[in-house]
Amino acid sequence: MGAYFSEIFRGLQSLATGLGITFKEFFKPVVTVPYPYETIKMSDRFRGHIELVENEEGKPKCVACGMCQRACPSGCISLASKSVEYEVEVKGEMKTKKKKVLTKYNLNFTTCSLCGQCVESCNFGAITFSKEYNLASSRKEDFHFDLLNRLKERNS
Amino acid sequence: MSGPIHIQPGETFTLNVGPQHPATHGVLRVKMEMDGEYIVKAETVLGYIHRMHELMGENRTYPQVLPNLSRLDYLGALGYTHGHVLAVERAAGIEVPERAEYIRAITVELNRVASHLFWFGAFVMDLGGFTPLMYAIEDREYILDMLEAVTGSRLTYCYYRFGGLYNDIDDEFIDRARAFIPRMRKSLKKYDALVTGNIIFRKRLEGIGPISAEMCRKYGATGPVARGAGINFDVRKNEPYSVYPEFDFDVPVYDECDSLARYKVRMDEMEQSLRIIEQGLDKLPDGPIMPKKKPKLIKPPAGDYYQAVETARGSFGIRIVSDGTKNAYRFKLRSPTYSNMSLFDEACEGMMIMDALAMMGSLDLVIPEIDR
């Protein structure tokens, strides 16, 4: 009989302890953010979708070697290039040389798993992660990014 | 419309829990044959989110499989990627710098705390208490922010590379991790007073949901489930890997075999993880995070390689059979939750349904990892 009542007493005591803890939490500062009105700044290393990096002239740094395309596990990068002849001065002589210029750089973000192997494989530092995370849409096409266009829009 | 169904005495009926059910924490289906509120027979049905990760491991080159491993278990992803990189490093004979191994151990332990915290919240919510989940998520958020600043993602990390890491940790991370340890210790005391002592919580778990050591051995259960049944097995101690032999930590073991024992094991494990993080931050050596010599194309010599690691849920094993090409010939994942879940069928026979669901919560099931 004594054990019965002592258990009830200890049980009520444990409930009161719990209520005390939750009561204390009322006076703690708020830790959440009212999201659409306030947003959190993403950390420097946050991995959004990839983005092309520009050189001093505002052109993409990319030399269209295709390493990122090969490194990608899910094949979400597709790029195209054309060769352009240009003239350089080598030892006082004008010579024509060929180089590849990027004409298309598409990212299919629907299959990207943000592993970062494209950025890691790039020897020219031509791609980086964006900080964008407010991506929501009901249409699949909204996640097929034309990165070359995005770069142009950023510059204009 | 017919009237209410009257069940005759002695008649059983089939009850489907899931595939969409809050108690199963994912798309797991349990077919239960019920006699009133008592379970006569239960059968777990799997395969609703099978994604063929093992086959993908055989079709892709070794580095291309890296992001797959973190999709197995979204709560403790770093432990699984750790197992994968260790297995491939063993196969290809890649040396790992000491600093990288220390950072791996620190981040894995942080992830383990985050995983256990979420389990703690979800488990108490299964039993009907909503508030502890909010407190647990607040602490977990702190870890996720910390890991996001280093790894770049919040849940599905792809941070480890063969031979090292994607990028180094900075002073900010070390300061935050140091500040986190006393904060978490304070929180653990709070959880202890709020939940462990609670009379309703204890009445629902004490002596209920027995999983004996024998049953654990029969089904190959590992991790907190086995340690709650008195089996002192932890891969970090029994088959040491990485830099774990250099840390001083205990393996919590309880002999009660009930749901409360499994709860206690996980709560104690968080404290031990904090100890490992503390020591790791103190001992953290300087140096590179990637080896100087690293093969450009990973082609392990032909052979059979196995590596087991202790993840938040138990022993995770990865077997790679290489035929000397850039793809694995066989890529086998032994996931702990699969074994832990298999014993549910036998263990819940004759239990009341609410007790069985409480026991299911104490197994810490993460379904994508069962259906990998």
C-alpha cells in the first residue's frame, strides 16, 4: 500500500519537474525565423546549383574541356563549344591559333545531387556553387538552367 | 453502407500499418494479424523505395558512387560515407593524412549526436509527447548549421573524398564545436529530467518490448539494439578503424533488454560522442587534408575488400569485389537497420499494438537505409 502511494507521489513529482522545464522555456529567446519575411544568410560554403565564373573581360573562364561533364555521376551537365581562330603575337610574329569557346552550358538541376565533383574536377576554377536555395516550382523546365544565359544576365 | 463490423470471439483480422503511417517514419508496411488489441503475427513488407544503390555502385566509377552513400540514411549520412571511403581506400591502398582522419572522426561523431537527437525527439513523439522533439531539433539545428558551414549541405553530405576531405575545417568550426559541447551536456541533463524521469514514459517502456541477446545474434542486430540487450559490441572498439583507437571512450551497455534500455544506450552514446569530439579537437594535428600522392583514376587491384564502421544505427559493412577495372564488380552494402528491423516480426508476437509501435520506435528505423 505504501509503495502504491509513493509511486503516485513520485509520478506526480516527475510530471511537475517536466512542466517546470517547459515553463522555463517560455522565457527563452525565439530561435526560429519567420521565413518568407526574414531569411538566413547562407554560409560561404553552401552548395547551391553550379554557376559559371567569369574572367576579367566578363567572358566565362570555361575552356570547354568537358572534365565536369565526365566527372558528374548523374550526367546532368551538357556543354557545347566551337573552335575560334584568333591571332597572337609570338616573338614579333603574328600567328593564328585555335581555341575552344563555350557556346552552350546546360545544367539539368533535377538530377543533380550536389556532390561537388564537377567543381573539384575543374582545373581552371571556372565553375562555382551559387548561394541560391529559394528554388521552388511546379514545372520541371524551371530547373533546366542555361548557365551561359545566367552569366550574361548577371553582367548586364 | 453496412453497419459496424462485429468480430466473433477467436476471430482475427488483418491490420495494415503503413506504407504511409506516421509511426513507421517512412514507407514501411507492417501486416499485422490482430486478435483484438493483441498481435498474433506480424510481417514487415519492404521495397517501397528501393533505389538499387548496390547496382549503381557496380555501374558507376568509384568516385561517382560517393553521393549515393549519403542517400542511404539521411539522419546520419556521414557515418555511411565514412565506411565507403575507408573501404575504397583499403582496396586502392590510399594513405590518408592524419588531420583528415581526425576531422572525419569529429564530423562523424557530431552527425551521430544529431542523428540520436532526432531519434530521441521522434521516439518521444511516437509515445505521445510532442515538446521534446522541439528541444531536440533546436540542438540538432546547431549541429546542422555547423556541418553546413564545412560540408556545404545539411543532410546528404558528400564531404569525404578518397584519401581525404573536400575542404578543410576553419577556426570558426572549431570554436562552434567547442561551444557546442557544454551546451549539449546541459541539454542532456534537461532531457533526462524532462523525459527519462517521466512516469508515463517509464511505464510505457520499462519491461516492455523484450529483445534478448539470443534474438539479436539470430538476426544479426547491432548497434544500440544489441547493446540494449547486453551485447558489448561496438565496431569502434572491437575492430578499430580510422583514429578511434586513440580516443578514450566507453561503450554503454544495458542488460534489461527492454525498450528503456535501448533508449538509455542512445542517450549515453551522445555523451560518449561528445567526449570523442572534445578529444578530437584537442588532438587535432596540423597538416594537409589530401595525400600528396593520389592515383588520378581509382582502380583497385582485383580482390575482395570489406570494411565495417559503427554508424548511429549499428554496424554498417561495405564489401567491394574488384576485378581491376574502374567499376566495382560487386558492391554490397550491409545496412544495420535491415537486420534490426528483421527481428520485429518475432519480437512483437503477442504484444499489444501500442507497445509494439513503441518498440518499433526504439529500433530507430530509417527506411531508405533498409530499402537501399
